[in-house]
Amino acid sequence: MSIQSEAAYRFQNDAIRRSDQLTARVLRLWGRVPVDDLDGGWELVESEMVAAVSNVAVQNAASGGRMVSTVGRADGVASGDMVVPHAFAGIDGAGRDSAGLLHGAVTTTKEQIGRGVAPHSAFLAGASYLAAMTKTAVADLARSSAAVASAGRGYVRYIRVVNPGACDRCAILAGSDRFSKPFQRHPSCRCTSAPIRDGDATPDGLLASPEEHFASLSREEQDRIYGKAGAEAIRMGADPIQVVGARRGASGMSYSRANPRFPGQRLRMQRVQIGRNPDGSPIMGYTTIEGVTKRGVYGRAQMRVGEEFARVGNRHYSTAKRARLMPETIMELTNDPDLRRALLRDAGYLQTPLRDRSTNAWIQERLRQQQLDRVTADTFYRSLGIDLY
């Protein structure tokens, strides 16, 4: 097994371990909420639950940065910008407030009770929602932060690290693709990604195609994942993608509408309009309000470059007027490695490592970098018709 694959699987295994431990903790907290006082009970556990989820997201982001550094050294890729782990705290994969996502457990339970479901069963439905959304949120952020760290080193491609117990929907996605394409996954998907240099062969220990993944399995595992009939068809020469597609359609991938949702579950990964194309059609993307106050990482950076702040609606704090794009949207907008890094720095997900902190010169150095990135970002966004205000 190569250094690259060892680092990739270590990152994945650590993320899965943290996810399992987090889910158990979240469910213990949910167990303290009395079903006859959902709102009151939720107020008592919400802050601890949100903090636990944010802590794991930050740990995963830091772990992803270490994984990319290990892969980069093995590939002979020069060091680059560093991922900012705390930029991934307090949000889900779509950039929405994680507190609102987790509160869906209360909404789910209430809606089930409203439909006549017994309170105990409704409470279990809320627990199922909470477990699935917790796993999905931290997994999405682990993948997103690893992609950001990869962009910081100039990588433009990734190899899908298929979890050993992956379902058929994930198995048929084994192989490499460009970071500019969304990472397909279903709720609670445990697959991750590792950077790969453009044009390089797949590192030893990672899987280059669905066929290679199928061949790596025992006959029993093939039958379990693809079904006996499907596995036999593949062994006879059928295309795994066609076999799975015929049986399942697109169910579950990328939060497909074909995939049933939990009662009361909000649509996650929902894009908002961020601009208009020359023909008048909307440009859609993911944004987040996390970190946009004057106390947040992104907000403090906006203050340094002279951005305006305003209080919106009934929010307690003023927030930056400039919208903050999520990494997924930035990665989709350009394949240029240098431009991608500048946009990720501008949005607060990357920062240039400082060589010398012995004097205050580094403060001016970072400010100059932020100002340059802002000019680069504004010029690029305007050229596309994107308006972040």
C-alpha cells in the first residue's frame, strides 16, 4: 500500500470513528429531552450538541489538512496555503447553521405526533433523523475541508476513497474526478476523497474504477453489495454502473428527489441565487452565514479589507454585507489552481503560511494578501455576473 493510500484511509477511518462517537453522544443528549416538553428539553441540550458537532468538524478539517500534506510530500508537491479548520465549525455541508439542522429532530418528532404516531415511536423517529443528519453533516464537511486543503496545494483532481463497507451506489463511483464536479454521495455516506496529481496513475491501494472495486471483493461481498443476481451479471461481464442504475435509478445520490426524506426534514444542499448569466438565467450556489459577524473568522477578515456590516432582520449582531460562498461553489466556478486558491483565501477557508512572526511585518503582509485576493475575487465574480452583495 502506498503512502498516499495509507494517509487517505487513515483520514477516512479517523473521520468515521469520530462520527460514530459523536452520533452516540448526540443521541445520549437527545435522550435527556422529555417527549412531553420537547422545546424546553431542547433548550437544555442544544448548545452542548452544537458544540460537539462543531468540534468534530474542526478536528476532521485539521485531519484532512494533515492527510493532504502527507500525500503532497509523497507526490513531491510543494507546500501551499493551509486549510483553516475553524472555518468549518457551526455549519452543515450546505453552509446552513448546524443548530437549525439538528433542531429538525424536534420538528420531526412533533410532526409524527401530529400524524397520530405514538409519542415513543415519534421520539425514535426524531432520534433517527438526528443520527442521520449528524453523520451526514460531519462527513460532508470532512470531504469539503479535504478538498479545500487539496486546492491549497494546487491539486485539481481527487480519487474517491470508497469505504470498505460501501453500498452499491458508492461502489460504482470508484475512481478519480475533478474537484470542480460535485462529490456525489447519499445521506450518511462515508466515502472520502484524496488528492491525486493530474495525469498520475492511481496510487497503490486505492481503486481506479467500479470494475476494480468489484474485483477487490470476495464473492460473498460482491453478492451482499450488488445482490446475487446483480453480482452474477457483473461476473458475466455486465457493467456495474448499468446493473446498479437499472435496479435503483438515481435514488439517494446528491440528495436526489427519488430518495425519501425524513418527515419534516428540510431540503439540504439547496442553492440560492448568487448572480445572473448574460442571458438572464440565474447563477445558483451555496452560501453560509457562519463566521460573518465581526467576531467570526470571515467577518474579521472583512473588517480588515473595509467591508460594510449591517444588521439583517432580527439578528442580534451585524453581519458582513458580502455573502460568503461555500467551498463547493468556489470549486465549481473555476479549474484554475491559483485562482481557486485566491477565492478560497478570500472566503476564509485557506490562509498563506507565515514564514516569520518575529516582527509585526507579517500583519501587513497578510493584509496585502487579503487585499490582493479581494481584487482578484471581485474581478472574477464580476466577469461571471456574480453579485455577492
